[in-house]
Amino acid sequence: MFGAAATAALWPIERRRGEAWSLVGFAGLLLQNTTFLGVIATRLALTGTAADASATQGLWSLNEAFFALNGTFLATAMIGLSLAGLRTRLIRRSHAVLGFAAAGLQFASAVLLSLAFDDPGPIDLLGLAGWLLWVVWIAWYGIVLIRLRASSADPIRTAEPAAT
């Protein structure tokens, strides 16, 4: 719902400007949700492979690959929606910078994930920091969208009906 709300708020303005960053962000969210389904599916499949160590190892590798793609697509979504929000003046520069920082951390974590398979450590902290910044970014964006909706509400339609 967040992606649809953000795109609905941004796309009309962007279309007039000949830009499509909100669509890049929306595509990133669609791909992120799709790869997260892969993460969930592989974890469900792992419940039936306890007796087969090679199948378990293969599924864990597939799970990690899906998770890396998930972070990459989430970074794409944050870049697209941050650029769209900034260029249409829906969000503040500091909000966009937060989105870019979170996206950079997510992307770096996804690229370096193969190094973290054998020895997690500081590389995992990149991903954790990116996820935590994403939580702040998406909550802040949600507040912006709620305020936008509240400020554009028609007072006639939102008024209480007259008592009869």
C-alpha cells in the first residue's frame, strides 16, 4: 500500500515534468516483494529438508541469494522514491539524504554478502544499519503521505453531518 500511495502522490506531478522516478521506486518495491516471497518460500522448504544436508545447504544458499536481491531492490525503491519526492518537493532534502544513505548501505550489504557467508561481522552491520535507516525513512515517508492526504481533504466531505 505504501508504494501505491507514494506513486499515486508523485506520478501525476512527475508525468507533467517528463520524469518517472516514482515508477522506478514502485518497480523496486514490486521486485522487493517478489524476492521476499522467495525468501519465505525457501525458509518453508527448509522445514522439510532436515534429513538431507545437501538440500539444506542448497536451500540456505538460495535463501541468502534471494535476501541479497531483496536488499538490492529495496535500495532501488528508496533511490527512486527519494529522488521523486525530492524533485517534486514532497519530501525534504534531509529525508531524501536518509533514503540515499539507507539505499547505499543496503546495496553495499547486498554486494558484499558473499563475503559474509563464511565470516559475518562488520559486513552484516552494513545491512543492519541500512534496514534501521529504512524503517525511519519509510515511517517518515508515511507521515508525509498522511499529512498530504489530510491537507488535501475536502472539508465539505469530511464535516460531520448536520443533526436533524
